[in-house]
Amino acid sequence: MIADTPGAENTLVVRGAIGMLTGRAGAAERGAGDIRIVDGRIAEIGELPPRAGERTLDASGCVIYPGLVNTHHHLFQSVLKGVRTGIDLRLEAWLREIPYTYWHRLDEQALEVAATIGIAELLLSGTTTVADHHYIFDERYGFDPAEVILEVARKLGVRFVLCRGGATVARDLDGAGMQAMPVETLPTMLRRVGDLARRHNDPAPDAMRRIVFAPTTPTFSVRVEELALIAAAAREMGLRMHTHMSETQVYVDYCLEMYGRRPIQWAAENDWLGEDIWFAHLVHLDESELQLLAQTRTGMAHCPQSNCRLGSGIAPATRLAQLGGRVSMGVDGAASNESADMINEMHCAWQVHRAILGPDAVSVEEVVRWASAGGAEVLGLGAVGTIEVGKSADLAIFELGQPRYAGLHDPLIGPVAGGGGARPRHVLVGGRPVVADGTIPNLDLAALASRAAGVVRRLVA
């Protein structure tokens, strides 16, 4: 609970935490003490004597992480969890059975409910920044999906990066009786992305809103001659770029057959590598591609739970990090990751690489860094992602009072090492509470669950 004193609205001190993982590297990766926040930024860390009139936030029995940064999601899929026809399918068949089957049934209310579910789940796992890759835009909707999702994010108080997707060509995955996925011409796509950016894109390092140019999949969703045009247009507008890449072996086989190049080499030839670009998944890479990603500072959104769920494989995130490349974390869509929260994602990442490469493959501290500083870096949000003086006060304050944490010798690793049960007592975005005493202000979770059940009934009717 925040103890409030009149006249000190701009200052808050977080007191009593067990300690913190800062998201920083080396000797600075762990910290201790109190955190003084002034005007939404971290002003001091350490043993801080009280000052008259300042507010305090009780973090006793808690550990503090930087606010987590989710760099790849599909929020619309939050009402498509566990659909039985797709539960045991690989990616290409799953795409046909789930998003390609259900996309046209999602009305404005369904999308609003889905976005609320997804962001609420992320908030309750300590996430403060969300990048959502929305790729379905159709004239027949009668509403603008981008505006619906952005409004939900505004109400819930998260930093939000809308990766505006779409396609100029349809991928041949449609089955009999299905409505084809929507497409638009390249000039139309460029105009719409530009309009969206003019309304919402903030280039500031602590922006609450960003727009990213994000064609759904460059190998299948746009013409090869359009890739360089999209890259040039995005850079002219000052926008970063994002897309899916090398999620399955199909991507690799397609590029080798069509262009005689592996996907990352092909992307390089079409101006689609650089520090203003990050790719989701990147499961199937060879060493030359890893080297190229690291050299060009192109980022990875590592989504291990979805990759496991779909049987796609495990991305070589640890190797990219060893090469000095940029690794971040994303939960992907809830239709292929039914526990789309960042703590579960981090727990999975910590375990799967150790299962393959050995128990020293990756540490909890490194996974926290991927999910905080790494995410802020690929999104270009330089004012967030770490706990240090001068940064925005985006903080996740996790309680360790549950039985699964009893007996911990190293409490700081508890939320990640313990997995699924981690819940924050408080989450702050720029010093503002977006989770307070374990709840999301002004959001009735029981009512949300009821609304979600109604949407599901309509979708399957």
C-alpha cells in the first residue's frame, strides 16, 4: 500500500525490498536498498533516509525487477486459447485451423475483450511494455483494430508498441469454405501506416506509444520487390520494423528454393537487417546467419513457449547473446501459448536452453536482462528496461510469500526459477501504479472472465 502525505505527489520511495535484479550486466546485475522516484524517474537507490512529506510504497518481503518488456504478441488471440482443432498441430496447419479460420468472426467487442485479457495477464506478471503484432485489417470490419487495441492499452496504463502488420499477397493456407485472409495494396499499406504513425508514434525514449511497420511475414506476405520499398518508407517515417522470421524449417526451405539463400542472407539483400529491426522467433538459423544478425545488431524476440507448443524447435538465443547480438523476449499469441505471461516465458527460457546445452547455458539474471533491458533496446526505448538512476521508474515488485518460495537460499531468482506462481504486489509505469496490492485498478477480473466466455460462445456458435 502507498502511504500518502499531502504535498509530495511527485516523490515516492519504494522501501523494504529483499533486493533487486536490475536488468544490467556484470557487477551491477544485483542491487539492494530503497528506490526514490521523483517525477516518474529513479532519482536514488540505496539506504535512503526518509524525507518529510514523501510517499512510501511497502515492498517488504518482495524482490524488484525492472518492468518487463514483451516484444512480440498477438493480443487478438487471447479469445482463441486451446481451440481443440489446433491444439496438436504444427505452425502451418495451426495457422489454417485457428487464425485463418476465426479472424473474420472477431468483431469490435471481441477484439476489445481479447486485448484486455492479454494486457491484464501481462500486467499481472510484471510487464510494463507490450509490443503487439496485429496483422488483420479488413474493410469489412467497420472499425479500426489499431484504435481499439491502443485504447485498451491507454486505459490499462502500459507502454504500448503497435506493430502494424498486414499483407499485400495472400498465403495459400485457406481451406474449403474459409474466408481468405485480407490483403491490401502496397500504396494503401504505406498510407495507412503513415496515418497511424502521425496520430500515435512518439519517438521519445520513454514513449507511451510507438508505431512499428510490421508486414506479417516477409517470405510469404509481401512481394520480394516490395521489401526494400517498405524498409525505405519505414526509415523515412522514423519507424522501426518487425516481422516473423525462420519460425519453422518451412521458411528456410522456401528461401533456399526460391532465392538460393537462407532467410537472413535473403533479408540482408532486401534491406531488412539493422538495429531498427527485430524478428520474432528465429528458431532455424545457422552460424552464418547468427553472425550476420549480431554484426548488424538485428534483434530477436525469443518466444520459447509458443515454439515448444507448436513443436517448432528452440531458437539459439544463447548463441546470439554470446556473439553480442540483441535478444529480447515475447510471449507470442495466446492461441499458441495458453499461458501468455512473461514470468512463465522466462521460466521456460531458463529451462529449455539448459536442457539442451547444459546447466550453465543461461542464468536467471541473463533471462531477466533479455526480458527487460534487451526488450527496451530492440524497441528503441532507451529510458526504460533497467533499474538505475535516471531511468523511468518502470518496476515489477514481486511478493515471495507463497509456499513455492519458502526455503529459497537466493530469493532474487525466485520469480523466474519458481515459475508460474509469481505475482506482483505492485507494478509501476513511470512511477504510476498499474497494479496495486495485487490488483489492476478499475478492472473487474470476474466481469472480464464473464465477457470472455460470452465471446467464446459467439465464436464457436
